[in-house]
Amino acid sequence: MPQPTIPTFADVFAYSIDAWQRSVLFLDIMRQRAEQYEEHTARVAPHVLNYEAELLLDGRTLARPVNYALVHIVPPAGIVVDPLKRPFVVVDPRAGHGPGIGGFKADSEIGVAMKAGHPCYFIGFLPEPVPGQTIEDIARAEAVFLETVITRHPGADGKPCVIGNCQAGWAVMMLAALRPELFGPIIIAGTPLSYWAGVKGQYPMRYSGGLLGGSWLTALASDLGAGIFDGAWLVQNFENQNPANTLWTKQYNLYSKIDTEADRYLGFERWWGGHVTLNAEEMQFIVDELFIGNKLAKGEVHTSDGTAVDLRNIRSPVVVFCSKGDNITPPQQALDWILDLYDSVDEIRAHGQTIVYTVHEKIGHLGIFVSAGVARKEHDEFASNIDLIDVLPPGLYEAVLRPASDVAEGRDFVAGEWVMRCEARTLDDIRALGGNDLEDERRFAAAAKVSEINLALYRTYLQPAIRAIVTLPMAEAMRRIHPLRLQYELFGPSNPFTAWIHAGAEHVRENRKPVAADNPFLALQDSVSRQIVDGLEAWRRTAEHLSEQTFHTIYGASALQAALGIDTKYSRPPRKAAKSLLHQALVDTRIAELKAKMGEGGLREALARALLFVGMARGGADERGFEAIRRLRRAHQSAKQLTLAEFKALMRAQYFMLLIDEEAALGALPRLLPEGSVERRAAFAALREVLEAPGPLTGIAAERLQRVAALFGLDNEPPLPIVVRKAARDRGAS
């Protein structure tokens, strides 16, 4: 066992000098942060985009003005975008911070989309709302923005891919349910859609509304702001979820790496401190309808004209990106809306929906759309394979990413560092992540009822008096003394006690003497830091356990539930969305149409049907197979005439035919094929090349390919040599 090193006087002296210098430099970075904060907040349209942007449409000029705007991202030098590729539109969350985090750096959602050749647009917002604007007004404005993007790209191969981060995700989903024709694939990152969902003992932020007595505090905060809700309170809520990081780790990481960490720290703080505000009506809608009411997944959110916002109306593929390490939006809140809406994957297919999800093992909430590593992996793969996602048959899939270095087969069909495979999943795979039981559902239903009662009491008895007392100057003064703003003010130029810091820091930089890495006091410093973090983590766990037990005790009381009219005898969750007999009638009509068309078409339909029949045995789709299709499509003039939308419609029709009556669909296959043996062999060669791009077929998939060969009339003929197969492909088999 090694003996501990006994510190010498030289160690003490060196560490003391280093610690003093780091302290001065730390204070100087706090000073720079304060100056940066003042400069940022003084701008008319502050943002943290790392790209040049040109304004296309100011939401304040619309019939129902809002403080949102659409900008075009100018590709930086060295980046070439293809105007024929579908555009990407990134919508950032208005959750207390300003816009721009989706294009915060080169390795970002915007960065990887442009690297993949897609034109990029950004929907951001100003710090202060337009008086009277509502969430519905914002949705209308975003619809106009998407119409503008679509108009700018008439030849694009697909509608825009829209990325909604965090709170922007539910707004995007609501709009897609109301205006599905405007959307290509939708990527929602760290987005809560099922707000009551979760796992006992983990991430109890979902209990906050009930523990505070509901949304009456939201109304109070808005009234104290003279009709304006201060987004700094939302930021504080985020910080309260991780006291160890808020109170210690973030600052210690800067202090301990003071010579290298300043730029990264200041860059992030520029966004983190860019607080924005919301109208009282906007924030009240978010809390009542979504956070506490949990009405979105039930189809109980309505527009001003009475239209129900039903997420089952979405026609575009939905990509859900979440993480087990996200304490703000854990996987259950990101995914359980699927369980709320559907009883089986067949129902998902019946609504024509394609849902792809991926669950990161450890990244935190902000890392989902801030981390450079996540951008280079998940977001890069989404951008590179967005057309594959768009043409996937309806159903539920999980996107599984493997390092390209681990792939032996079809390596030349892989462009990036990862290979994406969308594997078929069932609702049981989502249930396996954990979730609520019926008792939990009753507790949250009771909390929602209590919230409604308390809000009504507040509006009746307290709100008139508070609104009469609070003036605009008072509201502004209260915003300025918010704790999160005061921490910037304390180090700002208005504080005379900080005047010496800049000069002192310059002197330290000129005489900097970092301590040696093997100094024993550095190890002691790290040990003390770990103990502080452990103490704060223990405090967090204790507080979270206490809050969970309190919520369960209060809202689980049968007497309270009975008094609130909560039915304690129901056997299924109270938040299931209603079914529609009209939809079932439409499905029946569509089934009849597809049955009648099974024998219609030609070689194109036959290849699509055969491809799906064999591919279904593999339980998913691989990017290598789609890249093979893409190359065939580029190589043949006849295939080029088929747009991506037409190809998607073709694949969906053939897929549904196989689901409706597989034997009838296969039986009709020979009637779709050309008469000549050469043409059939050429078509089969192209089909086989696509199917074998991810690797040789085995098991059931190989058996199905053999059956297809028989249907093509090729089961007694020898397989085509490689050279002949390539020549056949070049003759236009597709």
C-alpha cells in the first residue's frame, strides 16, 4: 500500500499562490459574465446562434402579432447545401432562456443538418411577448413560417423536417396535429408530452404542481409581474432539480480549470442568463393544460374555435429523442403519450403514424440538444437518414446506433461514423421502461382537481386586490431583484467593490504560476469537493423522497379523492384519449380500396411489395439498404421520375396490402411482373442487392427471398453472377 505523501513547505507555498491566483481569475470571469449579461440583455433581439442569419419574416407584422421570427441560416464557408434537399427548421424552447441553443456551436442540430447538405431555418423569439399574444397565436405564426419555408423550396424532395427542443417540441406537435400538411419528419428532443408519467423514486419534478397546490401560484406570479410571467422562475426551477451542480459543481469546475474553462463557461452562461418573459395567458395555458392538467395526450386541448388537438392526426414520422439521465423530461414523459393514445401497434398503423424513438443512457436534459457528442452521433444520424425515417412503414421503431467501425457488411453504404437501424418495437417495450399504475393516475387526477379549485378561489378572492396594488414600476423592480438576476448585478460595473478585479486579474495572468499536478493539496481539494457534492446529493435525494411521499400521502387519500369526485373503482387510466367511430369507418374504406388494388400496378409495385415482404422478417430497416435504394434511384432515369413523396406513398400502400392479406398480396405478385425472363432476373438482382446491403440474408428472411424468387419464376434458375447482377441493375431494373 503506497504511503501518503507528506506535504512540504514548498507544496504549501505553491498551492497557496495557485489558489489565490485562481480565486482572482474566478472573480474576473464572474465580472466578465456580468458584463456579458448586460450586453446581451441590452440587445433588441439577443440570441446565441453561432451562425449568420437573415430575417425572413417578423411575427410582429402578422395579423395576430407575436414576438417570434423566422430566419434563414447562412451556410458558413466550406459548407455547401443542396436546395433540392428538404429544409430543416429548428424551433428553440421558450422556457425561460433566449433562443439559439439549437445552433449554439458547429456541432449542433443546425450544424449537422447543414453538414448533411440541408438548407436550415430557425424560429426564434424576442425577450418580451407582444401584449395579448397566446399559445394559439404562436402556433398560427409558426404555420405561416413553415408555409414560407415550403414556398422557398418548391423543388425540395420532401416537406421540412422540424426539430422542436424541450418546450418547443409540444408546440410543434400541437401544430402538426392541426396542420399536418406542413410537416415532413418531426424530431422532438427532450420534450415532455405525458406530464404525469414517471417512475417511483426517480425525478419527482412531476409532483411539484400538486405540492404547491396547483397553478394558482402561476397566476400569482403573473399578477405580481403586472400580467407578465418572468422566465427566470422557470430557470430557477431547473436549477433546483440539481442543487449539487447549481450550488457547487458548476463553479468548482470553473475554479479548478480556470486556465482552460473560461470560454466554454462564458459561452454557456450567455444563453443560461438570457432570461425572457411570457404573457400571463401563455404561462397559465402551459401549466393548466399541459403540466398539471396533462390534457394534450388525452386530446382535451382545444383551439379557440373548438377544434380538438389530437396527436393522432399527425401524418409525419415523429422521432422522439430522450434520455434516462434527463431529470426534467425522463423517458416516460417523452414516450408515454404513445400509451395514452394507442392500445397496440396496429392502432398506430391504422392511423398511418410512424414513431421512432431512441433513449440515451445517461445524458442530461440540456445535453440532448447542447452536447457536441450527441450532435455528432444522434442528431447527425437523424439528419443523414431523415429520408429513411420519412419512408418507414407506419409502426413503432427504436433507432439503434452502432459504430461504423464494427460493421463489416455493406461498409461502402455507410457515410458517417455510425450506422442507424430502425428496429420494430411494441408498446410493451415502452411499458418496460416503467410508468404509473392506476393508483398514481388517481393521485394526479386528484392534484389536477385541487389545482382547478385553488385557481378558482384565487381568482375570486385574491386576484382583484393584487392586480389593483401592483403597478408596472413595481413589477419591473421585482423582476430586477430576482435572485438569478442579482447574481449578475453583484459583479457588474455598478458595484464599486468590483473595480479592482480587472486590474488584479491582468496582474495574475502576467505572473501566473499553476501548481504542479502532483501537489498533494490538489488531491485534498478534489476530495473536499467530492464530499460537498455527496452532501448536496444526499440532501437532494432526501428532499425528493420526502416530496414523493408527501404527494402520495396527500393525493392518495381516499377521502380526498372521493370529495373531489375521483372514481376509485375504474380499471383503466382516466387519461386515455377517446376513440373515433368515424376513423374506423375511414380505415374500413381504405382497406377495401387496397384489397381491390392488389393486382394493379407493374414492376415498381412488385419490387416494393417483395422488398417489404422480405424486409419485414428482419424486423426493421437499415440505413445501408436505403442507401442502396438511393443509389439505384440515382442511377436509373425511370426511378428518378419517382419523387420521395411518391415513393413513400408506394411503399405505404404495398405495406398495408401485406398487412391486410399477405397471401393475397403475394399471390397477385406475378401479375405485376413483366413477361420476359431477362427483365425479371434483372429486377430480382436489383432487389437482392438492396436486401443484402446490410449483410447476407439468413433464417426467415432468406426463406422469404427464396419464395419471392419462385414468384418471379426464378426458383429453378441459377443465381446471377455478381458481374451480371451489376449489369442487370445498370439496365434499369428499378
